[in-house]
Amino acid sequence: MKMLAAGRVLALGGVFLLLWGAGQSDQGTGVISLSCPFPKPPQLPKSDSFQPRAPVGSHWTYEGAQGPEFWKKDYPHCGQESQSPINIDTEVVTFAPSLKDIQLAGYRKPNISSFSLSNNGHTVQLDLPSSMCIASLSSRYSAAQLHFHWGNDTARTGSEHRVNGMGAPAEMHVVHYNSEKYPNAKEAMREEDGLVVLGILLEVGDKNNPAYENILSHLESVAFAGQQVTIPSFDVQSLLPTELGKYFTYSGSLTTPPCYQSVHWIIFHQRVRLSLSQVGPLISAKLCKHC
Ligand SMILES: [Zn+2]
């Protein structure tokens, strides 16, 4: 079973205030060494998984009788009005010159030697250490995990967000939680100011993207739901666009059950390119145990 976002992409209505940020930086142009600017929260029991680690064969799917149109039966938040993903209509976006470049700390050299990569039955997920954070927001938002959404093929239908109706073959989400107020992403996901997710649309290009090999070369080990593998640490920022100053931002929701409306979305304007041979294994990953 593959990840299909079709049907969950909502037309942009009056519910969302979409802002467009471009290029305001107060850091100059030199080499910058950033650190997460707020003290660490008290050490509490830690759970970096924001998506419920549903048992294999779980209660919702992207197709069929448990598909998106039926999610609200078991997950009432999925029927609320500020649901993500959306189609970003640039005709109705408001330019916000006060928005700053997105600045990241701890991404280049995560302070752990290895990551956990897993297939949880809904997506392929890489757990991230809380020492990684977004350093340019008014609160500290620490990283929890990143994961992928994709479609049945390399057509531009696998991404969740679209811009002027144009999707992409896949989309990566880097999930952060408000670590000043909440002990982990699982707690934060229920709160209005709980999560910030970076969204990156992934296109097919001519060249291999070496940064993504850090993950994609291990996909065979998590080809089936329930599998997990430990992979060497790497520069996570290399997965992101080089231009972090142009993005769309709005308040929305988790794109999967329980659909809590707790996500401040940052969707980068610049898309990242992977080769066809790299995207292939991603869309071939199985999200059920007995496919
Ligand atoms: Zn996602």
C-alpha cells in the first residue's frame, strides 16, 4: 500500500492565514554557528514519536473503507476546518516582510552517532535528537523525527501540499515540538502551539542526491512495516533546500489521524531534487506487513 494524499488536499479557504516569507535575515551572510537559544527543558520521560506507533495493520489507511474520508468517524479532529494538507494558492498569499530566514541549529552535526530508521506501517521515519532545533522562532522547537509521503508512481501526486495545484512525487516532513512547554512531541501534538513542521517537496531530477543516500541506501532494511534499522549519523541539513528564506507558512493540522490542529507549517518554496533511481525505492516501500 502506498501513501496517497489525493482527496486530502483542501482548497484554500478563509480558515487559513497563509504568509509568504522571503529573505529577511538578521544574521548577515557570513558563516554562522547557531545553537538552540533556550535552555533545555527538564529531563522527563522522552518519546520522540509524534505519530502513534500504530500496530501493523492499524486503524486507518490512505485508501478504501478506512481511507481519509472516513477518518473523522474514529478521529473527530479530522473533521475540523483547519485541516492540512492544503493547496497553496499564491494569488491569496500575503507577503510578510517581517518573517525571518529559517535558521537551524544542530542539524549539520547531530550530537549522536546513529539514528533509528523505521517503517511504522504508515511511513518511513527517522528519529531525530532534541539537540537539533529551529533557532529563529520565538520559542524553542526541537526536532523529533522526519518522515516521507509518496504516491504510487513518480507522477506529481505523491506530495501532500501543492502550490497552485502542482504537487510533487514525494514530500518530506521534519517534525519539531515546543520543547520550552512540553516534554516531547507526543504531548505537544495536542496543543495549539505544540508543533512546527518543515515541509519539503521532492522532485525527480537528473542527478543522484548524495544527501538522501544516507537514508535511501537503508530502505531495503525497512521495506516492510514493523522493521527498524540503526544507521550512521549524518548532516541532516543537507536534506533541506539551500534557500531557507523563502517559504509559505500557515496554521493547520497533522495530516494523518488523529489530525490535531496543532501544526504551524513551514513549506519551503525551493524544491529538492532526487534522481529517478532514488525515488523508485521510496515508492516501493511497503506499508503493510503482508503486501
Ligand atoms: Zn507527514
